[in-house]
Amino acid sequence: MGRYRAAAFAALLLFALARPAAAQDVTLTSPDGAVEITGTLLGFDGEFYRVDTRFGELTVDGSGVSCDGPGCPSLTDFVAEVVLSGSSTMAEVLLPALVEGFALRHGLRASRETLDESGFEYALMRADTGALAARFLFRVGTTDEGFADLLANEADMVMALREIRRDERTLAREAGLGDMTDASRSRVLALDAVVPVVAASNPVRRISTPDLARVFAGEIVNWSALGGPDAPISLHLPAEGSGLAQAVEDRLLRPAGLVLAASVTRHRRSSALARAVTVDPFAVGMASFAETGQARPLTLTGDCGFSLSVSRRTIKTEDYPLTAPMFLYLPARRLPKLARDFLAYSRSPAAQIVIRRAGFVDQSPERIALGAQGDRLANAIAVAGNEVPLEELQRMIATMRPMARLTTSFRFETGSSRPDAQSRANIDQLARALETGLYDARTLLFVGFSDGDGPADANRGIALKRARAVRDAVLAAAETAAAGRTRIEIDAFGEALPMACDDSDWGRQVNRRVEVWVR
């Protein structure tokens, strides 16, 4: 594994230093001839030239200059070209569905052509004239390969099932692509999760997270240890370098101090993994929630008796611990207008419907009434006692009874007060909702919860600070929201409403959260 990461890092460095083969010298001249810019044309978005000159990289408005040279593009017949590279999970279904939805909504006709086994192209033609308006080229691979293409200036967007890593971020900054952790450089497109799946005929239906980690580390090798038949366990994962496979190592194995077993069968496509598990009664795989197919998900349990099943709602709220946001990463350069229109469309209510119909989890907030939270309330009763007295539970119920919980929740990176990637996207989403007046004349209550590690009073104080910090972040992001149109309050109930057992890092992380309730 170390050799693989070293080779991948070296490849990224090589790509970052490379120049596009199609680049050509051009001269841009102002109408009066007073200004002349000569350099290598790096790109043209239909409005602006991007030129590498002896002064550095410049972006020049095409309406104010004339272009001379063999690389000069046509201003009248410009065709936007956008290259997307990365995750096969996103490229197989999600992005094609969004491209087709975007085309339909903007009066364009989409035509798909397969280029080879690892790529395809969408041509978008204007419905009235039939003229070609744009090409969306997809390179289907892994998240690692997507970032490598971006650094090589061979991709405009990265389809990623994980956040950008430190070495990639450093190389991107050195290559002039900007700070890829900036909010304008990435966005959560949809939500997914890493799900343990087995064949429908497998009698095992539940597994603890520590046991699941031990299975993929090769420490548990027979189903009999999990209450199943006396048969060896075969392991299946997505391709090495894919975001889902890296999530298994980063979020399941590494917190337990375990290393992935060598006997894992890898699959280039997530859909192929699900099919392989379906036909093997002794297999277990970690699949995309959207691509479980006919395989059956296992419920995650803990020693304290709590359990968590995967569903659209538990992924959207991040109550399910192995969520995997689906990112688009963008370089610090102008994209063609049609590409910018596509990115704007991807956040629209119409796009959220497309995402849901494609089998993925959208980001549209939903409301969950108090009466629909039986398991959570049962957990609260189960842990009540000296630390969480009856009076505190009664106060919590009295506060929440007239309200509904939004699926917009906020959780934090391990060992940090910084919101995780999905929560940072939720901050922007809730801020936009406040700006558009969605919650005018309503009350939003930010409620903090904690794990049960430590004194209850101290945990409630920490949870209240987190609720205040999230509220402040949302209000800071909602720059154009009119003050006073929405009543915004904070409260905290500490460890009174646990989602998972506190006997593991992932359980404690699930319990540390800020919820939003609305009335």
C-alpha cells in the first residue's frame, strides 16, 4: 500500500508539471494596438482567454481584444468543452442523469457516445438549430485518478467520493489551481454511504462495527463467528484508489488500529461489486448505498444494544456513521458559461429531484416529526439515570413536541470542532434557504448533543457551544438574509438523545452533533 501511495504521489507531481499538448502561441491585441499580449493559450470559455505569458497566467476579456495565431478559437461557433474525471460511482449514473436533466431544462438535446471502456461523451445540441453547444467528456476511474487529471490540466472537474488529501492540496496550490479546500473550489453534489452488503440468502443480518472492521482486517475469517454458517468469508471492495475503498480504510479500519486484509477482491465498478456479492452466499462487500442492487445491507450494531440501519433519511441526517458525500472539485479558473450554468443547476430543486430518482440521496431538507423518532426516544429512555435525570428528558420533549426536526444536521471532524464536509455544505444550504425567505415567520432551533464521555453538565456545555458556533456560521453565510424575519434560537441536551453506543470512536462521533428543529 505504501509503494502504491508513493507511486501515485510521484505521478501527481509529474502531471502537475506537465503542459497540455494542445496549447499554442497566440497574440491578443487591443483595438487601438496599444496593448499586445503574447503567450500560450491555455483555454477559452467563450468569453475570456486564459493565456500563459512571461508575466504569469492572465485572463483576458475576449470582447476587448483581437486574437491572432493558429490556436485562436472561433468566437461565433464556440463549443464549450468540459472534462470530468474520477469516481466511477458518480460517472455511471449520477452525472449522466444530471447532464440530461440540465439539457432538458435549458432547451438542449443530449446525445451520448461511448468512447472506450473508461470514457464516454455527451454532446449537447441546441434543440432549435441542431448546432453543437457543448461537449461533456467523462473519464471513468477512481477518485485518485480524477485528482491526477486535474493536476495535469487534463480535467475541469473531479468527481470524488472523499475530500482532497494534503499532498494533492499542496500540489494543486503549487500548480496554480488555488486552495482546493476553499468553499468555491468544491461542492457536495449528492450524498452516499459505504454499506456492508451480503447475499439475500446469507442468514446474518446484523454486525457490530468492531466486528466489521475485524472481518476486513482478516481477523474474523468464518461466518460462524458472526452467528452464520461454518463457511469462509470472502471479502469484496471497490478498486484501490476509489473514494469508497479509501473510506473503508480511513473510517472503519484505521480508528481500530487495523490494516486491510490482503485477500480482498477488488472491483473497478461499484455495480460489479454488488453483483458479485449477490451470487456468493459467503461474500461480504462494502458497496455504495446507491448501487447495492439485489444485495442486502447489514444493520450496524453496538455492544450497548443500539442499532443503525442505512436509509435515505439516516444518510441525509448523518445518523448513519459511514456516510460518503459526493464532491465536485473545481480549479481556480473560469469555466465556460454553459459549465457554470450546469453547476448552478446542480444545486436547484429540479436537480435534487433528478438526484433522488437516480437512486442517490439529495440535499433537500425534509422534516421529521417527533412521533417518527421512536428509536431515538427509546435510546434516550434507556440511558436515563443519574447523569440524565427524568426532568431533563421532560424538558427536551416539551421543547421539541411542537417542532419538527430538519434532516439538515451538523457533525464534526474527529477530534475537532470543525464541521465535517457534509455539514459545511449544510451550512451553505441553510444560509441560502434563509436568504430566499424559506423560513420567514418561523422559528429555527439549533440543538446541541454530545457523547456520554465525561460529566453530563460539562457535555451539555460543550454541546451548547457547538450549537452556538453552527448558528453563527449559518448567519455569517446568509449575507443577504433580512434580520428578524426568522426567529433563531439555541439549546442543548448533551448526552440525552444518543444515536449510537459510546464504546467506539465512530459511535461517539455520531452522537456529537447539532440538529435543527423548526416551528
